[in-house]
Amino acid sequence: MVNTDTWETLQEELSKKNITLVAVSKTKPVSDILELYNLGQREFGENYVQELVEKQPQLPSDIHWHYIGHLQGNKVKYIAPFVHLIHAVDSFKLLVEINKQALKNNRIIDVLLQMHIANEETKFGLDEKEIIQLLDYYEAQKEALKNIRICGLMGMATNTENETQIHSEYFRLHNFFKFVSDTSFFNKPFFSICSMGMSADYKIAVEEGSSMVRIGSILFGNR
């Protein structure tokens, strides 16, 4: 069941700060997504390719679909025709595959690079040195990679009740986002997304400079 009051409160709170709300609709039925769509929500996040491919044709074409899960290279082709933003690019190999599939669909696909900031090995992502190396590869092959656009960074904090730790991890991500913006993407206004914050910790993420939050359970209820 969709919590419409929470959505309205979130929209009001986040829009004042120009923060994008991505409603994470994974495992939720099309009817729930339509309910939020009819209120005005257009950004929806999914993290299973098969589920996204099944839902997309059943819903309005002006929805912006965000792929927020770990993406395998062999699955890119299924979402390349319509995906709005891929959040979790964690290798140059994946970047190349997204470009390949975007070219086949005559599209430019926007992506975020995933930075590992959590004190958990189960979470994916690159550290600062690896992101710089990836951006060096990208710069060297940019002419061949014209069908992707790197629009920012994303990351997930440690699943902990220690708010000081969460603040520290999001501060680290936002600080590095500013560094990359000033060095690799100077005067490139499209590099503008620092995606961090979920239902449990989005308020901390907003305090630390998030420009996009991914909210699921407090909108749609626990899975």
C-alpha cells in the first residue's frame, strides 16, 4: 500500500532543496507505481532487470526508469532501449558495454559511477583511486564512447545505527564528487548528480549534500 502522505511530505521537503526523489518500486505491483505516478511522481527505481523489463511496457512512457541495482554486462541490452539513468557503474568494462548497447539503440545513456564508501564488503563500488583510473581510461577513449554520459557519483552507506559513521561516509562521497566535478568535469553542467541516501538515512545524506535520494520502504511499505 502506497503511503501518499509520506510522498507529499517528501516531495515538498526535497523539491525546496532541488533534490530528485527516486521512488524505489522493486517487487511492487504496477498498480502501486501508477498510484504514485498519478500524484505526479515520474522517477522510479528498479534493481532487477527482468522485473523492470516486464513493468516498463505496462506503464506510461514518460516515466524515467532508474536502474539502481548491480548490473551484469550481459543484461544491459534488455534495458538499453528505455532506461533513463544507470546508477551503479562499477567497472570500465560495464561502461563500454553500456556504450555499445546505447549505440545500437541510437541513444545516449546517462550513468553514475558507484563509489564504495560502506564498511561492508557485500556492497559493490570503486574507491577513489579506481574511479580516477576509470576516468583516465574514459578520457583516453572518449571518442569511441560517445553514447554514454557520466553524470555523477552514487554510493550506499553502511547499514548501521551509528549516525556519525553515516555522516562520515556521505561526507567522503560528496567531497570526492566535488573533486571529480572540479577536475574531470569542469564546466560540464551535466555532471551534477550525487546520488546518496535511502529510506533509513536520506536525511543525513541531504545534510551532506545529496542531490538525489532513492526511497522505497517508507513510500511503499516493507517488502
